Amino acid sequence: MEWKKILVTGSSGLIGSEMVGYFCNYSQEVVGVDNNQRKEFFGEDGDTSAVLSKLQELPNFRHVGLDIRDRDSVLQLFENERFDGIIHCASQPSHDLAARIPFVDFEVNAMGTLNLLEANRRFCPESPFVFFSTNKVYGDAPNHLPLMELETRWEFEKPEQRHGIDEELSIDHCVHSLFGVSKGSADLMVQEYGKNFGMPTVSLRGGCLTGPNHRGAELHGFLSYLIKCCVTQKPYTIFGYKGKQVRDNIHSLDVARCVYHVMKNPKCGEVYNLGGGAKNSCSLLEAIQKIESLTGKKMQTSYSEKNRTGDHICYYSDLRKLKKDYHEWDVQIGLDQIFEEIYESWKDRF
């Protein structure tokens, strides 16, 4: 399938840049919106200007330096361009940083998404809108499921729950980070534009979306930053849960493949959990063991008893709903390959 013109917001970030590279193979033109605000959020570690330079080598890519909070500019862009599909990756992406910059966090994540949805409704309502939400919309609700402590990880106690967290888990009656709330607001708005206006809008609630092009800042990009710390021998702090907290990891290329199938056959106001699933899950302790084995270096770690607000003890995505609706898609890149690619990318940078 080929589209004439695709919009990717946050096009210089990890997932946005992967979308650009992937959809340049399937669209006559890919327009990327990005204002490198990651540099403002995370300093030099977040600077994506080098990524943009590489993207601009693609013959059918065009960059627009626009802030999605600027409603008039967003509306003007959509009126001028009339996109055939929108992949919305732009965000304030840090669970921790949100509490320091609550206005900016909400304006980018919630209001920026609303600006894009309304522009889409006014000028190209038939075009699919895929939004990158987050598993943080569930707050700490997963922590209230029965868990058991194993030697190196926490695990769901009941065998029937070991498919992972599904989309039926309530987002109410739990503690969220401010990031979880701002993304949750956007997530609900994406659903409502689909349900109220019949628009093909889909929210993907991501687990740990990662890959070798991740910048890996301290406040965002867990796995990449962890490997970076080992390579550079920078101290790393483990926050709570004995380091046995579990996450599922999915390679950005598998994410792009998923979005391709969703874009081909989008639903109206639908939600899917997206991650590596149980087979690509690991605890922090297990990740450290893998990294030390891969690099031959000992991680420099310290431990804090206080966990991050709203953080998950054990979370991996139940992919059954996503696979049922998009049966041609599955996770193809395993955990070992993910670790190896990220490690090689950091070796090349130092």
C-alpha cells in the first residue's frame, strides 16, 4: 500500500525517526514536524539535530520546524497539506520530568494532541490518526494485581495473568504520575474523536519502546541509558522494588511494522497495548546482568529505597488483542538482539 503524504510528529525522536525511515518506503512524501524540544527537556543528551540531518538525506522527506502547541500553525499546516495519514509521536516523554514542568508537560501532551486531532477533523477526517500513548495511563493499577517475588524479578502470581496487562485494566482509582495524566488525557481525546466523529483514530499504549537510535537521557530512554552508563562507567541509581521491577521491550522497527498494519486498516477510537510482551520482558537486575555479560564491564550502581511515583512493579503487554486485529504483525526482534544493537550503537559514539 502507498500513501501520497504522511505526517509524522516528533519526527527526530526515536520512534518518530523510525516512522519516517519506514514510511518513506510506502509514501510519496513524509512530512516531519519537530522543534528539537528534547534538547530543552534533557540538555545535550536529548539533542536530536544529528538525527534530523540524517533524515534530510532521504529524498522524499520534508522537515517542518513547528511546535504542536501552536494551534494556528497546526491548523494552517493541515489546511495546506491535506495528509493521508498522521502518526503522532511528539510528546514530553519523561515520567520524572513532568512533575518539574507540569504546564509544559500538559500543554505538549494533551493540548498538542487536541490541536492535531481538531486539525485532522477539519481538513482530512478520513485519514488515519495513530497516537503513541503510554502504559503510564494505567498508573500504579498493575501493582495491585497479585504478584510473587522471584530471585531476580517480580512476576504475576496467577498463571492466567501471565499473558500480560490487557486493555481492560482500569485507569481509575490508582496513582498516576503527571506524565501519565497528560498522556491519559490525550489518549481519551484520541478515542473520543474516533467514537464521536467516526474518525479512524488509534491509541497505542507503549511499553518500553527502544532501539539503537535512542538518545538515552537519564530521565528518558531506560534501556539505552542503562547501557550507556555501563559503557561509560557512569553511576546508575536503582529506584525501589529491589531492582526486580519488570518491563517489556520492543524494537522501534517492530513498532514501525505495527503502525504500518494499523494504518492500512485503522479502527475508530480503538486502543491497543504495544510492547515486547512476556518473551521480551526483563527486570532491571536481569537487564544489568545481560549488559555486564555483553560488555565485560561491571555496572556502577547504587540503590534508593524510594520508588518513582506511579511506577510499575511488573508490567508487560498483553498483545493478544493487537495480534487478533492485525494478525500479520508480531514481534520479530528478540531481547538479545535489542541489547546487542544498543550496545554497538553506544560503542560507536565513544
